[in-house]
Amino acid sequence: MAITLGPNQYGKAEVRLVTVDRQGPVHHLKDLTVSTSLRGHLERTHLTGDNSDVVATDTQKNTVYAFAKDGVGEIEDFALRLARHFTGSFEHITGARILISEHGWNRIEVDGRPHDHAFTRASDEQRTTAVTVQDGTAWVVSGLTGLVVLKSTGSEFHGFPRDRYTTLAETTDRILATAVTARWRYRGADPSGIDWSKSFADIRRVLVETFATKHSLSLQQTLYAMGEAVLEARPEVAEIRLSLPNKHHFLVDLAPFGLSNDNEVFYAADRPYGLIEGTVLRDDEDGDDAGLAWHTLPAF
Ligand SMILES: O=c1[nH]c(=O)c2[nH]c(=O)[nH]c2[nH]1
């Protein structure tokens, strides 16, 4: 039986990086978590322990901090700079994947005016990107996670099969709530000329507006509508994946207290939760150009 080394990668996970742009009295913060993964001809270290091809993960971490000195800018651009550096500087490193999540900070308001250098953490929501460079070609998959949304009506769920294990009541009016994780792949290899910040802001707006306005017969239907709206609004996006935990809000039975409950009092369950996941794509999109950017990412 022949044994061989399969696909592998290595890097520094979750480098915490905060930068302060202090060019003027008004400071600008960037708060990132950066993970690097390198791929290439790494048989020697795995098979013999010869590390002459191994760019140490400690060096990868230091590179992240050193590159931040010139300013981070948009996370997609920062990730592209890092990935191109690693693949361009070391002969045996042929691929790099850089994952970045950006944590938001809001300025504290003092007497109604935004403070120059004091902030509150925005929320658990994060903007994300996954940049892959392989043999000189780059792919960009950006997204967001932890975007919590809720609508207090405009959601129904009925018509599902009933068997001996079904107890769920049908409803024509329920709370619908979720924490959106979305990842969208930018069209084509080496995407350029994209205003990353504007693209992100528009996609986020379309996602939340569609969640709000689409009358929902299931979270699955809402997922598809959200993805479809993004693809219709943003031609630079090839496909989008959504992962939507159904944050159940169950009606509390107030009958034991002689009270009615007309969709006013709920128990917000944290687990278990339904998990609705799916991809919405253009049917003319050639999956091949996604290359390593998409198909080797965890599905959601
Ligand atoms: O929108 C929903 N989709 C489901 O698949 C499902 N299953 C369930 O119990 N509640 C819901 N709600």
C-alpha cells in the first residue's frame, strides 16, 4: 500500500490587528482578525522534516503587522497585497489564502458630536473576505457574518407534511429572525476596478431590505429572495451563499393564567435552531473560474 501526502496548507490563524490612522486630530480605526494559509511544494517538511521551504507561521504573522504600517485600506486590497507577497517572494509557495474579518467601531457621541478618538464596539457583525492567489491568479470572496435581523410580522409557515412526529402548529403570522452569514464570490479571476466598500454597503443594504420587504412563506423562500436580489443589483457578483439560522420565537401559552396571547408574548429559544443554507447563482456562470476560491472554502 503506497501512502502519499494529500492536499495541505499551513499558516497563522487569527492574527489580531488594530491600526490607528492618526494623520489628523480625527483618528480612524481598523480592527481586523487575519488568517494566512500557504500552499505549495511542502513535501520536504512533511516527509523528512527539512524546513527549507517553510515560511514560518511566525514570519507570516510578522508580515501582516509590517504590511499594516503602510495602511490597511479595504480588507480585500490588504488581503490581495499579502497573498501576492507570499506567492511572489518564495519559490516553493505557489498559493496563499488570506481570510480577514473586520470588526466595526462607532464613534462615541459627546454633546451630539462624534468624538475624534473614542469609540464603542459596533456589534457582533463582521465584514469578511477570503482572498486566494494560486499560480498568480486571484479570486475574491467577500461577505458578512453576525447580521442579526428580525421582523415581527410578514412571515408564515404552513403546508409542511405532518406525520406521527409532527407537533409544530401551522402559522400565518410569526416572528422571523436570523443572524445572516453571507459570502459572495466576485466574478472572474483577478477582479479589478471594484469599489469594495461600495459593493459591500450595497449588498448589505439589499440583503436587509429584502429580508424586511419580502413576505415570507418560509425562511428558505426568504433566503432565495435575498440572494436573487443581490445578483440582480450587483453585476460584479457571480454567486452568493447564505447561511440563516432560524432564531425561533415561540408563543408562550398564557392560557393557564386565563390570558390570551395574540402574538404578543414570545419565548426566544437559543437552541436547537433550524439552519437554512443555500447558494443562489447565475445560470450562465462558469463554475470553473471559481477555482480554489470557492469550492475549497468550507461550504458556509
Ligand atoms: O421557515 C421555516 N423553514 C423550515 O424548514 C422550518 N421548519 C420548522 O420547524 N420551522 C421552519 N420554518
